[in-house]
Amino acid sequence: MNIAKLLEKRRSNWDELERLCEAMEVRGKTVKAGEQYRGAKGIVRFATLYRGVCADLALADAYHLPPATVTYLHRLVARAHNQLYRSGKFSPVGFFDLIFRDAPQQIFADPCVRVATIVFFGLFALSMYLGYQQSLFPDFADNVVGSEQLSALEQMYDQRIDGSLDHYVSMSGYYIMHNTGIGLQCFAYGILLIPCLYILAYNGVALGTMFGYMAREDVGGSDNFFHFVTAHGPFELTAIALSAAAGLRLGVGLFHTAGLTRMDSMRRSAHRSVPIMAAAATLFVLAAFTEGFLSPSPAPYLLKAGWAIMSSALISFYFVVLGFPRGPRRSPVRGT
Amino acid sequence: MNFLSRPLDTTIEVVTPENIAFEYQLAGPFRRLPAYLVDVLVRYGIIVVLVITLIFVVGMIDIDVLGAFAIGAGLVSYFLISWFYGAAMETYFNGRTVGKWMFGIRVIDVDGCPITGRRAIIRNLLRIADLAPMSALPSVAMEMPPVLFIPTGIIGLISVICTRRMQRLGDIAAGTMVIVDEKTWRLPVAKIDDPRVAPLASFIPGDYLVSRNMARTLAIYAERRHYLTPGRRAEIARHLAIPLIERFDFVSDVDFDLLMLALYYRTFLADPSQEPANLGPLAGYSPLRRDQNRTVSIPT
């Protein structure tokens, strides 16, 4: 059998497929390769050529094709395959399902969420109390956060919130970046467990101490501080705890495989952690909007407090009512 | 396929819905690191351009409050770009970022399907864990510990080494892998210009059938012999050529390299129905041992 001749015969088809692949590289449209490939015609032609190459590859062994040619065919098929099955676009329905059905169920059922929430809010509340109790623990805040930091904090909230919009707007930009960054770091380091718990605990303690310190009667800027943080606090703090929980879920999957291979265990726990992370991301977005528009605005404190109460109620409703287990039909991916 | 029988190589087999198994070449750390560095540069480039534009716009429109809003917007977009650049690029450009495009690599699902947005977000968010542990330059660490952190990437490197698909932790969690997706495409067919090959091939007995393994060996040899010196070629070819010379009853001074080429020519290039090759000045030459009394052998 004459390979050179066979290759010559198939060569033109392969070249054509390559040209089409090149044309589809950026936007997936075949029309770039020439006017005759416009619309459905181009797709049909592409599919025909792709099937042809697949057949050639399948028969490569029977033809005794030289290895270099087989490698070439492998690459050509891979390339065409990448163009045929392109990355899926974002679907709103799937996202709605993820947020309102999978996520609360998963959050309710997942022990990692409980661990992360207890660590974060427990340490937050504890250090808030310790930071507030001036008479019992006079040095606590200074020792934990540092006196320089504390005076910087006081200075930052020195200006009245209804008079200095520009100061607070740029500050909220900084805090969106900073706090969401903490959440994402918790998620990422969660796969290694210890760093995540460390970051989470550290931020819980630091934030709690600052809150406690600012709540003291004799501290300047206390009113402005609570004016600023009340509205977005519930969303943001919950989001940090949730993203740490999603990260911990991944880490638990990596270290505690429950009889699966480590790969499969990781993939399954990733599958379980995605809804939690999606919920956290949604909360972060809500927090960012609140922080960008409501918090720095000179709106009355009553409105901000009302918003905080409403958001807390919404979060509780979301976790408890939507998350309450409701039988096998609607249950998400379960643990072992 | 059995794990033990698989060659030690960086390829991974993927079975498509068309029931075709094709191979991807995995991208190792030495392709991925430069791609990542390029991405870091691109990311900071975008941020710098954005900041300059913001400064310019705010400078043009002279309103007090706008400056504060610009700072806020700048910080938020810095945050968004630095965390979501990779995920957005991979979702919308079919598994590629600018760096990956420059170095010819692509992220795909472990099943060979393209990457979805969800997977892209997971693997890009987890990058920070793969870059751990952070280290600081010893001299700098004394003065400003929290500022200059250099990610060492040890965790990701260990993970890449230990997994068969060369996945870092983010890849494992997202179920993705990074493969080589090269743009240079040429179809290699070994050319044989030596005029002595065709005549020699015509003396190979017609009942000698080339097995599949033999064909593969011949093809690899013919493709790679250009990189070898004549002495090395003979050394490699002799293991096959000596038994074949015995079998074909050739004279023992037939060039080993030439015999391999002749077999290659007969297997891949010659057309069985073709006319006998025009031998030209070599007419009447025969490498067969029994013909040696009749003709004078020419030096090979």
C-alpha cells in the first residue's frame, strides 16, 4: 500500500479542516475562512470534515500510518474537537436554581458551615466583648490590634458621615476590595484547612476587637463608625464565614476521602462547595452594593439599621426556610 | 488500558462522543509558569491603563466628589480584575488566557470537553492556595513584612508532580487539566532521495510481510535518522539489519541504513502495481549472495 499517495488524497481535507479551525479560533464562526463557509453551510462542512478525520484516525492503525502522521491526526482531531465543543455560556436559569435551591440546602446540611460560622462569629463576639470592657480588660484592644491602628481607626471615622461623602465613598471602595479579598482568600486557603482557619480566626478577632473598641463611650468617631458599618455588616460578615465554609469543604474532601480516591473525593467536595461559594458571592455582591450606595450616604441611621435588620431576616429565611431538608427529591449532593 | 503497559509519557487519552480516542499532550510547569507570568503582567497592564484613564477623565471633568468616586471605582475594579481575570478569560476564550495563548496551552475538562464558567472560577480562585506558601526576601522581611510577599508555588508544584494529569489543586477541585494546543502544524513524511533505495527494495522477497510493530519502528527510524551521524545510524540499524540480511540472503556488506530505508520505502512509499523502478546506472546490480559470481558489487 502506498502511504504517500493515501496521505496526498486525504491531505486536502485535512488542510481545509485546519483552515476552518483557524477561522473558528476566536469567535467560533466559520465565515472567516471564506464566503462559502457562511452560516449553516460552514458548520455542516466542518462537521463532515471532522467526522472524516475521526475515521482516518480510527483507521490509522489499520493503514500502518507512520507515527508522526498519527500524532498529527491526534492533534488535528483534538483541535477540531475543541472548536466543536466550545465552552458553555452562562445560563441564568441554572444560576437561579443554584442559588435558591441547591445552596440553602447545602448550607443547612453542611457541618463545615457550622464550624466556620462558630469560629468566625464566636471569636468575633468574644473579642468584641473583650474589646468593649474597658474596666475589665483595659489593654486587650491595644494588644490585639495595636494602638497605632486604633488611633488611625478613630481618625478615619472622625468626619461626620453626612458632610463628607467623598471620604466615605473612597473608603467603601477600599473595604469592598479588602473584605471580599478576605473571603476569597479564606475560600482558596480552605483547601489546605489550617491557613483558612487561621485567616478566618485572625479576622474574626481583629474585626471584633475593632467593633468593641469603637463601641466604647469615650472613643471619638463611634457614631460615624456604626453609621457606616451597620447597613452592610450582616451581608458581608456572613459572606466571609460562608466562603470560608466552602473552602473548608474542599479541604475536608482533600484530607478525608471517606473511601473514595483522593481525586474523586476532591471533585465531589468541589461539587458540594460550589453552591455555598455561589451564595457567598451573591452576598458579597449585595454587600458591595449596600456599601457603595447606602453606607456612605447621609441617610438617617434608622434607615440603615432597618436595612441591616431586613438583610439579617432575609439571610435567616434563606438559610432556615429554604434550607430545611425536604426529602430526597429536592436534596442536593449529599455527604456519605 | 493497563497502567503498566502505558508508556512513560506526558500524554493523556480522551475518548470523544464520536468514540474516537485521541491523545492530548499535557502541559508541564515549564510551560505554565511563563504563561502565568505573562498573565500577571497583562493583569497589571490592564489595571495601570484603567487607572491612567480614570485619572485623565477625572482631571478633565473638574468636580470634587467625582475624585472620591473614581478612587472607589478604581479600587473595586482593581479587586475584580485581580481576582477574576483568569476565570473570565478562560470562560470566554475557550479555556485560554493571553499567557496561555502565547505559550500554546489550553485548559480543558478532564473528559476532554471545554471548560465551563463554574470550573474556570473554581480553578482560578484556588490559584492562591497553589501559590502558597508565601515567602519574603530575608532582608526586606525585617522592615516591611506584610508588603513584599513572593509566592513560591511549592504546593501547586508538588500537586502537579504527583498527579497523572499534572493538575494543581485548583485543577483537581475543578476537574480540569492544562494541555498543549500548538498552532504549528506540519505533516511530516520522510523523504527518501537516495537512488539506491528503490533498486534494493525490489530485491526484498515478496513474501516478507512487515508487521505492525515493524512498520512503526521503520517509520520512527526514517523520521529520526536525519539527526544521527552515519556511524550512529549503522549502530542503531544493525540490530534489525543483520537478521534481515541473513533472512533475505543478501551479501553481508549491504549498508544497514540503506536496508532500513529500502524496507521503509517498500512498506510506505512503493506502489505494488507500479512498473519496476528505472535503475539507470545501477541496472544489473544485485545484493543477493547467490548472484555474486555473476556481477560486480558496487560499493555502498
